Amino acid sequence: MLLCVRRDHMEQNGVQEYHQLFGSKIHDNREAFEFLIVAVFQPGMSWKVAASKIPVFKRLFADFDYYRVAQFDDVDLEKIESDEQMIQNGRKIRAVLQNAKAASRLEPEFSNLADYFWSFHPMNSDQVDEDELGATVAKDMKKRGFTFVGPTTIRLLLTGMGIIDRKPTA
């Protein structure tokens, strides 16, 4: 029973953390990678399910340090895939490792992953086509070796990081 209560609390904390950060102006490297991991796992499930795993992602993916994750080997991959709290999708887990490698290759063109995402910030956010921006960034990411980065999930990532400024509707 205690394990179940602790797991529920941990999952609730992941949702609360994601909800608190969502829409903030995120310039932190680790938080940018955190949003990317949630974006990779989100397709096929609700954002709450993916966000609930943030504490698990943090533990298994080196506290969101993509430089360290880029160095993971097959032993690390097996450890992640066998963790009972992890979302059991080997393709998405391998995508996180691939994306960590791609993110670490952004330098020296960009100072870090957050800087890369912010390079797409529209000059006039009132006239931005969110779907088009998501598609543009996803296409660029794929050219740079990122995977599991579709236009819709990247649009949500850009919104979550505050790059796309969501105006409240009346």
C-alpha cells in the first residue's frame, strides 16, 4: 500500500511540475531536455500520463543532462528498459538517447538545446502560425538527427517552453 501511495504522489508531482512550468519562458538546458523527453513519450497517451513520469525520467535520464545521456551505452539502455516504473516503449527510450546525441551536436552553432529552440522564436508572436512553426522546427530537428519529433508534439513543446506565447481566449 505504501508503495502505491508513494508512486501516486510521485506521479502527481510530475504532473504538477509540468503544469507549473508549461508556458513559462524556459531557457534552462535541462528543462528544455525535460520538455523534449515528455514530447517524445506523449504521442499515443495523454500529456498527464507522460508528465506523471517526470520523476522517473529524471532518475533514469541523468537528471535531464543530455550530455551524459548521449554517452549511455547498451547496459544503460537495458537498465532503463527494465525499470518497472518506466513507460515500456523501447523505441521511445532509444529516441531519447538519440535525441541526447543530436542535442549535444548543436554546439557550437547554438550554445545549448534551449538556445536552439529559442532561435525559432517568432519576431511577431501575434502573427505566428503555430502549426507551421511546429512543422518547421520538427523538420529542422529531423535534419539534425532528432527522432520522434512530429510537428504537433514540437508545437506543444514550443508552447510549453513559452516560445509560442499562448494568449488567453476571451
